[in-house]
Amino acid sequence: MLYLNKGRTRMITQKAIDRFEKKIIKPKDTKCWLWTDKPTVKGYGRFFYNKRCIGINMMSWLIYKGEIPKGKLVVRTCNNKLCVNPDHLYLSTITEYRLKQNKKKKSTSKISSWKEKIKCRLASWGL
Ligand SMILES: [Zn+2]
């Protein structure tokens, strides 16, 4: 069984999983699974579930891998914003993620937009 954890525990319905899978293209090999639905302005995929907007990487993790422990983020190993291949995803702590992003991007504007993104994500997860 799959649960969406937000203080309370919620099950992800088969209907939602079907809806999610209809929007992705899964190549046979280990390549990225592509999200085909319209991305956000910033190029990220979003999925609506339980009247909330969830990042497709988080949704993919919840469907194929299971729970996301409190304080953890789902991060991609590939740099494809529209990839939902669970094999390309791993759990990271906010600190680890921040260190990586800081190494990758030195520009302050990028870091602040990243901070906004995290804040939004944490808020939507009630962390
Ligand atoms: Zn990928």
C-alpha cells in the first residue's frame, strides 16, 4: 500500500496512479521516464492529488518507492526536470541538497529562487 504522509497518513488511490501513469512515457531501457503533461513556467512537472499540487518527482517516489520520511526531499540524479523514473530519484536531506545546489550554482539569484522553491515545497508538505 502507498501512503502520502503529511502528519496524517493518506493512501494514494489506484485511480491517481493510473492518472499519473497516463501522463508519462516509459522507455524500455534505463532512460528517463518523461512527463508529458504541461510543465510549470519554470519547466517542472506538477501533479494534482487530493486538491494539492505535488512535484512529479515526489509523486513518483510515493507511487513506486513508498513514503518520504519527514524532512527528506526527493532529488533527481539526472538533470531532467521532467523525469519521473524512480531509479533516477533518491532521498536527500535539505542540508545535503542545499550544499549540492550551492556547489552547482554560484549565482545568488539562482540560490534565492531555489530557497523559495524549498520553502514552497516544505509548506505544501506541512514540514
Ligand atoms: Zn531521469
